[in-house]
Amino acid sequence: MTAPELTERERLAAEHALRLLEGEELVMARGLAASDPDFAREVSDWEERLAPLQDELSGVQPGADLWDRIQARLDGGTPVAEVTALRRRVRQWQVASLVSAAAAIALAFLTIPAMQQSPAEPQPEAPLMANIPIGDTSLRLAVTYLPDRSEMLVSASGLTADGVHDHELWLVPPQGELRSLGVVKPGEEVRMPLDPDLASLIHDGSQMVLTREPLGGKPADEVAGPVVAEGAFSLI
């Protein structure tokens, strides 16, 4: 039986439920789950759908020659890009197979950790994350800072534009004036590069505020608008 095609969002939710994500995709999925109730429900649905299958299946041992074949590929000088693409294809195959055949669950949990570990590579700095509640609603602005890239991932997928105002995110430094982190884009997940000076001010516990501004953000000759939400970074 042919496995049904999954959208990119469905694939992300399924892989998050299976604990297959890592790095930037894991950060993005956590941000979506925190800020987008529909995505969080998709992850929960996948967890409920797959849990009985895991309970019913016994462990599967790989063939004795599996590691030898993997090692042979690595010793042969397979380019890094090809290895990365291969891992991606394997992971997509696992998710698709889980939809159509329960047996792939055992294979996913058995083979993925061994293939993805790379002890020789230095570990990146731990990301920082903040979930900022929007008023009295259930909506959250999910902000993730990636120290090794001096970038922020801002997920505002649950917010909608009113056509009259924009909202601007600000860092509250220990001393001095607020530092703008950029204008939030309602309904989108965006990547925001930060200059090194601003990035150096962000740490575990750093405070942020969200202000209501005219379209385009705070005018240069005016003070920041009213604060509508606030939150703080913490280690993931």
C-alpha cells in the first residue's frame, strides 16, 4: 500500500511527535507548538495515533553486518552533503512508513540515533527561548535565540494583522534604553539576524517587551508605544 503524501507541516508534526527532530528544526517545531494551538494539536494527534503501535511492537535487532556497511560508506569518503541528504531521505521514509506500516516505528528508534551522532563535532551553544503571552488570549509569541548564529527565530503564526498597527519587539538591557529586535510579522515564522553588539546583550533571563506601534514600527523621532506583552529568555 502506498503511504499518503504528507505536507511539510504534517511531516514536521509527525517527526516532532516521534522525537526525530534536532537542531534548527527542533527549535522551530517547539516554537510552533508553543505559539500555534493547531500545530500543537497536530503533534498531540500524532502522539496518540502512534503510541498504541509502539506498545504492540517488540524490539527489532539490526543485521550483524549493518555497522560494517555504514562504516564502509564513511571510510569511502562520502561527501558531507550526500550524507546529510541521505539522512534526510531516511527520516522522510520512516515517517511515511509509520503512516502505512507500524513496523517502521521500531526501525526509526533503532537506527536514527546511531546514524546522527557525531562525537567529534563541537556542540553549539544552547538556544534560548521565550514564550510571550499576548494579553488575556491563548496566543503566544515564540522567540528563539540561536547563539552560535546570532539569529532569532520569531513565530507569530497565531497572530493576525489589523491593518492599522504593527508590533515591535524590544530587548530590555540591564542598563540603558530599550534595543529594538525588529517588527513582528503576524501569521509568519521569520528569521532575524542580529548584529554582534545586540546579540552580546542576550543571555538566560534577558527581558523583552512587545509594544504597539504605527505601521512599520516606531518612528525614529518618537518614544516607543504602549507595552502590550512581556517575557524573558530561558535555556531550552
